[in-house]
Amino acid sequence: MSSRLIDGKAVAAEVDDSLKPRLEALRSRGVNPCLAVVIVGDDPASHVYVRMKGKACEKLGMSHRTHALPESVSEEDVFSLIDELNADKEVHGILCQLPLPPHIDERKVTERIDPRKDVDALHPYNVGHILLGDPLFLPATPAGIMKLLEHTGIGIAGLHAVVLGRSNIVGKPIAAMLMQKGVDATVTVAHSYTRDLPDLTRQADIIIAAVGKPLFVTADMVKKGAVVIDVGTNRIEDTSSEKGYRLVGDVDFEAVKEVASAITPSPGGVGPMTIAMLMNNTVLAAELSLNGTRSL
Ligand code: GUN
């Protein structure tokens, strides 16, 4: 059996197209969405992600600003910048690229962002509303995963989804979204303390792999016909590559594609969707700024 490839780039292009009429409507009212990204320190992978977010804005004709702060910046200075961005009417979405250096409290930074500009959906206000099934924003990666699952055409209701990883960015919110009324999956969240993991994953109709470990999900862990979504992008050493590394997912794609009914590649699966859904959230934030109906 060879599985159907879920093409994240193609689905992301569809999302981009759906944003165009909304962007036109905003512009006709004198608003062009603007995303402000805060990045602290020199982590090369984080800088790559931030550049990709800026380029995605440019492709849609949206504005963006990058505030690159040195590793040595104080927590107070990060707070002051966020306060300025919160107050700035020209800025619609604010995102602080994670991880932050250890002397800066990620939780406090996240809570400083106005929930109405929180396009990452990491503020406790937004996390709470996601759990309640009444979201303002959905976090970009889980929202992208849901779109990819929709795209496969499988009916999710009643299926067993096993989520590997319990991060605040992916594992916890995707579990909440899959179990929501109307989606109706039966959800198991596995993590590093889970026992007999292959036994568990072999019961899954849907596997969401978000553990950050290269090639972690092997073919023997996957039931025939399961749908496999690979959230990982891991750098592994590759001396034959110019860069000295190559990117692989959390799933052993070549082997698992022979077992799964549908599978995302990585790169080229969830990654492009994350960016597209971030653009969607930035457009939504600009719409909210005009309609201003959501009081907190
Ligand atoms: N670092 C890795 N993924 C993310 C993300 O989705 N948002 C932010 N802000 N930082 C990240």
C-alpha cells in the first residue's frame, strides 16, 4: 500500500487565496493588516522562521515589523516593547518568537500581549476560550493540522486520534480541538512517560506527531490505513549537504507512507500551513480591530 500525500503547500496556497477578498475588504476601509514579531537572541532556526513569516506577509501585501532584540535584553525592556505594540493602532498582530532566553519569563511575556492581538493564541484568555470551544484565535499549527485533516476528506467523528507530545503550542491545543463538539474525535495524548507507546499508536486512526525527535514514529507503530500528520522539523547532520544538515520530521516518512492511508511530508506539510494560518490570524486581528466587538 502506498499512501496519499497531503500537500501542505497546496492547501496553504488555498488558504492564502481565501484571505485575498478579506484583505481587499479591509483595504477598502483603509486598513492593511500588520504583524509585529519580537525575537530575542541569535538562534538561527528561530531567525529562519521569523524571516519566513515576514516573507509570507509580503507575499500577501501585508505589513510586518521585526523587532530583533539582543540576547542580553532585560525582561523589562521586552515588556515595554510589548506595551508599545499593544497600544499601537497600526499593529494588529503581535508574536514573540519562542524560545526566549532563560532570564526572560515566557509566561509573563505571553500574558503581556493584548489577547486581541495574540495571533499565536498562547495568552491564557485565548487558551481558555479554545478549551471552552469558543475561540477568538486558534493557534497556527493546530489550526493548520485541522485544515489538512479536513482536506483528506475523512470524517473525524468517533475516530481515535493519538497526539504525541503535550506542548502548549501544539499537543495540548490540538487535543482540545480534536475532542471539541462537532469534531468529535476520541483523543489520547501521549508523552515521554507513556508506557507501551507502540501499542497505543497502533490503535490510532489518526496520529499527530509533535515530539521534536527525528524519525521517532516508525512503520511498526502505525496501523494500516491510519492518517499521519508530522509536525516535526528536525535538523540532522548530513555531511553531503552544503549546509551540513538536512531537515526531517518526527515520522520515518519513507517507511510509514507504505502503511498510512494519508501522510504529510516534512518539510512541505504542516510547516506551510502554520505560516498560512498565522496570516489568517493576522487578518482576523485586523478585522477585530475594525469591528471591535469582542470585549474581554
Ligand atoms: N517557536 C516554535 N513554534 C512557535 C510558534 O508557533 N510561535 C512562536 N511564537 N514561537 C514558536
